[in-house]
Amino acid sequence: MDAENRFSITEEQETFYYFILIPLTLLVIILVDRYHNKNPVKSLNNPNVLEAQDKVIIVYSTYLNNTFKLANKLSKNILQKSEVVSIANLDLDSVAKNPSKNATFVFLLPTHTDGQPCPDSLIFFNWLEDLKNDHRVGKGTYFKWIKRIIIFGIGDSNYGGDRFCLNSRNVHKWFRYLGAGEETESLILGDTSTNDEDFVDVKLNLLIEYFNEQAITAREEILRVLEHDPFASNEVESQEDDDDEEEEFSDEEEKESENVVDLEDMGKVAKTLNDNKIKVEEEDTDGVVIVRSKGRKSTATEGKVFKEMVTPTIRGNLEKQGYKIVGSHSGVKICRWTKAMLRGRGGCYKHTFYGIDSHRCMESTPSLACANKCVFCWRHGTNPVGTEWKWQTDEPELIYDGITKNHYKMIKTLKGLPGLVAERFEEAKKIKHAALSLVGEPIMYPRINELLNLMHQDEVSTFMVTNAQFPDAIRNLIPVTQLYVSIDAATKDSLKKVDKPLFRDFWERFILSLQAMGERKERTVYRFTLVKEYNTEEIDQYVELVKIGKPDFIEVKGFVYKFIQLCTNLNFSVTFCGVGSKIRMSNVPYYQEVVSFVSKMCEKLGDEYEISCQHGKA
């Protein structure tokens, strides 16, 4: 073949190039260009970006990456050009040299411990606070070039009104003091504690509608719905007192009206915005709208309405994890050790330590709520939290009947399990033991004693676990077969770091709970969970805690991504970490490290305790 023929193309190839390949290439180029226009390079130093008009600059702080996802959702769903910037990389002084006249700044700010900012935003927060307190910086001038600013705070009101979104409130206040928001300024607070579906997402969707809405009056109405705080009646502790500032903003103090826009109504508001129609019932002359999760009391005189603890979202998440929900706040689940023992294999640590047959054990809880947000929690963060019982209360008979029936139903579904031992399957049809732990805090259930009596009358032994935050409830509890207290750290600072408790006086409650355990007459157990870099260096402090409650047994667990068990008189074992936790494999103690910890603790405790048993199955 000569050179000319080698490089020639046929008529069919030419048709393919002109009508298929070239158009396809152009289509790819167009799609890539559109993607980059919608998602520009995320750099505030890009002059082409800064020259854009009506641009939205979305600044986010994050700890578990959730706010980053919200920021990107906002960016992708608004019509304006936008860019997403980490607050850790934000340099407003550089932006000020070439500001975008019509840019809107949106700050998405989650709340960390005690209302403080997340670690990635500490430098920015300190810088902003220093600016506000610097007498050389003129009031109302430094950020005058930021004409539009929206602060979207995200927090959990269960930690208290004065800590709820405190960091976001302060940032909003400091920006206003320094002159930002001459045209538009707004503070939006999203409460993650509400049991209504996706409360933060609903507010974010309304914010998206705000940016996509062209009518000014409609935009103003959306902001009015968004920015009112259902917890505004709680006085928020400020980090400083500024009389001039209070005088300047006193006309914006909010008062709750008797009418409430429930979460469902917020959804309707968002749905009708495309027609520029916002229908919000208002009877107060001042027209104030309070956005509040459904079920909250709107006035002091109005009868209190108790809501269900388990919402459709929580129910769906827990059912995916294998839970059967009973009533409005209880649950039951088949343990993997139950399945293992039905197949003729070993049981869990309770079998090794105490002779409990795992295939005859029911794992359940009458309260799916808890008073802590432990960093190693293996329940995927799907359970509600609270410092008191604020939900509907189901009858003990309903709970016991529901958890036992659902347990038996789940046992029946295992009939075809490979390797099933027929004798054990028959034995499993009669529950002999109840482990009251699972997700949540069982002792929070107001009628826990009645439920325990029903179990004892049915000749079911009871092991109950509490998290040492309800000392009075421990004292008022009737005798159980064995009472556990979870001890996740041995010092106040480390306990706060590991458990993230909702109670302010968590340490005092913790110590009082241990003292109450020491007064109990039945068998008592301390359960430690070891997390490297969090609480494994506190052996001496653990020893002091043991002296307070003087438990009959101590079970020492090591955190891990699988469930492993160990044991002692001293006893020890392991727990699983849920999705979204900051805990990593580097925080997992090796088996021998757990054994070493227990051995050292035994030495310090003298002859009172010794290692009696280990359960190291993975």
C-alpha cells in the first residue's frame, strides 16, 4: 500500500467524522464548559470570578463534612454564579481589594462544643472578633463593601438556648457591627434537634428559592420566614456587653407570636414560591412569623402537646439497621450473637462471663433517645437526644408485648438459617434474658420500673445499661439482675470530648451516678470503652472512679470498627463506631493494648480486682 492510500479515508469514514465524531466532540466540550461555568474554580483570588455581578460566595465551616455537602447543594441549585469556599481558606482582606459590588456572602456555620466554632474556623472567628474589639477599626466601616450577607447557623437546641448557634449569632453580630449587610443581612438558624424531617434541609431549600426568586417582595417574605428563631425567647449569652450595639439593634429584638408556621407549612411556602405567592397565616398586628418544629408549645397558656419520639425519618434509618420499632419510642433488634448461637457457634461475652445463652436473649430499649452524642456511637447518629422526657409516653404493657412479639417474629425468620441447631431454635422461642441497652438511654423512660416488673414476672432476667447522667433515676430504679454504667472517660475534659453530653453539669451528674451505683444492692458493673488518644492514658483516674462506685465487675471495652468482646471481674470488650464519626482506625486499641490497660489497672487496685475472663472473638 502506498503512502497516499495509507492516509486516505473512505467515504463512510468521512461521513462518520462529519456527522458523528465531530458533533459528539463538540457536545463534550459544551458540557465541560457548562460544568465549569456552574462550578468555577473555587478561588477568591480569581479576578474573573470577582468581576461577576450578582454572584453568591458560599463560605462553609465543617467538622464531619455535612456542611460542605450543604454548601455544594446550595451552589448547584441556585441560578446565579457561585463559588464554594472553605472558611479555612477565606481571606476577606484580599477580597476587599477587588470586591464584587453585588456579591452575596452566605456563611454556613455548624456549631461545635459549647456553641463554639468548628476547629477549621477558629482562626477566622478569632480574627473577626479581634477586628470588632479593635478601637482602631471604625464602627460600621470595615466591611461596608459587603452589601449582602446571610449567616446560616446550624446547631442543636438540646444543648441549651444560650449555646444554640452561639458562634453564628456572634458572627452575625460582629459583621453587622463592622458595617456588612447594608442592602441585605439575615441570620438563619437551623435546629438539628427537631424530630421533624430534615428541618435544616427545608430551610436550605427555602434559601435556594430565595436566590432563584426574582420578585423583591417574595424574597423579603422568604427571608422573613427563614430568619426568625423558634428559640429567640432564650437569652443568648454574649461574649461581651456593648451598650451602643444593643441600642443600635434594639428595634430588631424578636417576640414570639401565638401563631406558628409549622414545618409542613414551610414546605408549602417553598412550593408556592414559583408563583410568587406566599401564604402565611398572620393574626398578630406586628406580622411576626415564628418558624417552629411541630408540637412545640407556642404560648404559655396553650396546652402542651407531646410529639412522638420516632419520626418517619428516624424510623426509616433504624429499620434499615435491623430495628423493629415498637410504639412511639421503643425498639428491639436481633443480635448477631443470637444468630451465631442458633447455628451452634459461640455466644457473646455475656455467655462467656455470666452464662447467658445468646439465642435466648432479647436486645431492646424502651427509649431510643439519649442524653449524649458519643463520638464512638455505633448507632449512626439516628437516635434523638434530650435531657428530659419530652415525648409521648407509651404504656409498659404495650412496650413489653410489642418487643417480645417482634423478637419472636425475627427468630422465626431464621428458621432456614444455614447450620441452624433445631434444639436451640426451639429454646429461642422462650425469652430468658433481656438486655436493656441497644440505642438510647432506657432509664429515661418514665415508667421503666413498671416495664421491669413485667419482665421479672415473666421470669426474664434483666441487664440494664445507663450512661451515668441520671443519678436520681438510678436511685429510684427497682432491683434488676445486673445494672451497668457506661464510663467512657475518667476526667471531666475527656468525658466532655468523648461523650459530648447535653447536660451542663454532666460531670457532677456522672459522679453522683457512680455514688448511686455504690448504694445499689444488686450486682453492678462498670463498662469502660477505650479510645486511643481520647481516654487510654487515664488509668489512675479510672482507679479513683472504681473506688467511688465499687462495682462487682468491670468490663473494659476497646473501640473498633467491628464488635469484639473481652472480659473481667475486671471484664473487657469492644464497640463499633457509626458513620460520620471523626474516630479513625488509628484510635482503635489493639487487643493486647486493652489487656495491658486492664493488667495495669489491676495492679493499682490491689487485691480487690483481678482478670477473670477474656472474650476476644472478632
